[in-house]
Amino acid sequence: MSMHRQSYWKTTLLAASGAILVLVVAYGSALWAGLASTPVIAVGWLLALPLLATAAGGWVVLYRDARAARGQHDLFLALVETRTEAALSAGIDGGLQLRRWLRALLPTRQLLVGEYVEIAAWDEVARTLDDQGRLDGLSFQPEMLKYCGQRAQVFRLVDKIYDYGGKKDLRRLRCTVLLRHLRCDGAAHDGCQTGCYLLWKRAWLRLVTTGVVAAAPASPQFPPQKSTAADGGSCYTCQLTQLVGASSRLSPWDIGQDLRPLLAGNLTLSAFVVAMLTRLFNGVQAWRGGTAFPFIPASSLTSTPTISLGLVAADEVSVLSADAISPTLDSKGKNRGLWFDPDMVKHCGQRYQVLKRVERIIDDASGRMLTMKTPCLVLQGVSYSGEGLRFCAQQDPTFWREAWLQPVPDAQVGPAP
């Protein structure tokens, strides 16, 4: 048995044994003292429940790890299958009516995943913007103009963002959603290839009606998207670079940040339970010095290899296992400066199509256009799941080195999972 699975088993069995011991002592004390000691049983259960939850988390982690070893789809991703773009395109309801009933009982009127909206005409959008072309600090980008007057489907509620370039923490974002398939094409930002999902404020949308939405004017005026820095270089302005200013501080103790994505339909109840139990188990593992899930073997390389397979868009590839990827990483888990995120382990052993090669991206912290020394790839339908960031729903594309992939021979080409 591998060392990381031994660590998982140890914590699971210790938690289960501790819970049984606590309950035996509680019930034994109650029997010895009589019915008057019923509160002792209640205290026993209060002490045992966290241990039982940790043990349940251990079983979930062991099952997820076993699925990964067999090359099966990750359990969390399998349980949110009804919330994918493909499922929503196919008209899968995903419990939308139930969530509408729940929304009716709450003071909020937030949009729900699966609902259809109409994007307001430009004239209506313009009335919500300040002199910098922003609403609550978030700009309406030129790349969004072509969607004015169109109908779209809500893909995710974005109640928070992650500050990648600053304090590396989560921040509260209000009244904002993603719409299915609507990503930035970089046309107004010198061909930035990041492919971020466009962020839409509630004020720019309305639930679908029978009315006709006016078309956008031919040439609306937008603030400059690029400026000249002190050193003569160019700095770009886009939604990605404005996220900190458009958000507010979010307390780590705000449990609403876990519940809002669930109630909006970003994920299913079963996926929520799996993620919460996994998080609890990983917290206990960190406390006792155990191995976290998912497991990525450590590497001590100081210089990482550059591997070029000549992959292009539409090529079929298979993601290597974590064991095979580890030798390509340095001690910080990076290959040529690109981090292999633990969330990417979910895709190990799976087949996908290459969507595009990425060479130019805008840095969210500086606004500078970065040219990658070693180009990376984006895979069709693969983005950050948000499980490790309290269900953060930015749906950022994950970047892949060719060293982490292998081409699928023509004889094995088939539909990607």
C-alpha cells in the first residue's frame, strides 16, 4: 500500500475508533448513573460527531483516490456533471424548479444556474456605468458589446473571486454571474489568449420575456483599454485586472460563501457533501501532519524539462498520472514557472481535445501583457472546479504543459469524457 493511502487509512481508523470510544463511555456512564445522566449522552454525541464526520471524510477520500488509481472520472466532477456547459446546452434541468421555490422563501432574488436571461441593449447598459465605464468597479468590456440584445443562459453565480496577484485570498463579489459559453476573445486587448469568462452584473441582465431587445449602436464609446506605463510599456485594463477593486473583503468565517453557490445551483448537493467532507478530512490531516488529498508525489528538481510534442488545436491527448507528472516538476510544484495545481489531478488519466495554444496573457496584478517563454495548452472543457477555493466560480481555464500530456494514437481516438 502506498504511503499516502496508509496516511488516509490511519486518520480514518483513528477518527472512527475515537468516535466509538466516546459513545461507549457516554452510554456506559448513563447506564451507570441512570436516566438522570441523559445529558452525558448528548455531550458524548457532540464529541463523537466531528470524529464521525472525519471518518466519513476519510472514506470519501479513499474512494476518490481509488477511482483515480483506476483511471476513473473524479467523484466531484462526476457529481457536478449536470451543471456542465454540455448538460445545460442539452436542457438538463438540474433541479432548477426546486431552487426557484427555495429562492421564493429567501429575501434574495439572485439569478440561478440554468435560467435564461436577455442581455440589455447597449443604451440601457451605458446608463448603469460611471465615467470610467464601470459598475461597482467592474467594467463592461468592448468584447461584451456583440452580445447586447441576445439571449443567454446563466452558467454560474460568482459570489467571490480569488486575488491571484495580491493577498492570495477570497473576496466578495456581488450581483455577478457567468453566462454559458461567453468568454473573452481578447479582441480589444491585443489578442490576449487567456479566455476568461466574461462577468455580467445583474443590472445588465433581465429574465427572459416576450419583449424585443433593441440592437446595440454601431460604434459606442469605451474608455481606453490600454495605457502607457512609466517605462514605456503598455498596461491593459480589463475585468481581470479590476477584480480586487470591484470586490470587498470576505471573512474566512462567512459560511454563506459555501452556501450561496449551492443554493444558486453551481454544484449539486451530493458534490457539496463530498467537497465538505474532503475539506474536513484535509484539515485534520494538516493538523496531525498527514498527507492531503489529492496526493502529488514530491519532487526535488531545481531545473525542469521542456518537452514539446507539437500538439495543436483538435489533437486528442491523455493527461498523465500524478506519478508521471511529478518528475517534470520542481520542489515548488512548477514546470518552467507554471504550477501544476492540485485541482488538475482530477483530470489525470482522462482524454480531452486540445482547444488552443496560449502564448500571450494579461497579468491580473500588473496589467502587462506577458509572453510565455514556453507556450502552454488549454484543453476543451477543462477549467478550475473551485472545490479547493470554497466553490469559487470564476471557471478559470487551466494551463497545461505538453510534458503533462501524451497524444492519443489514432486507433484509440474516441469521445472525450
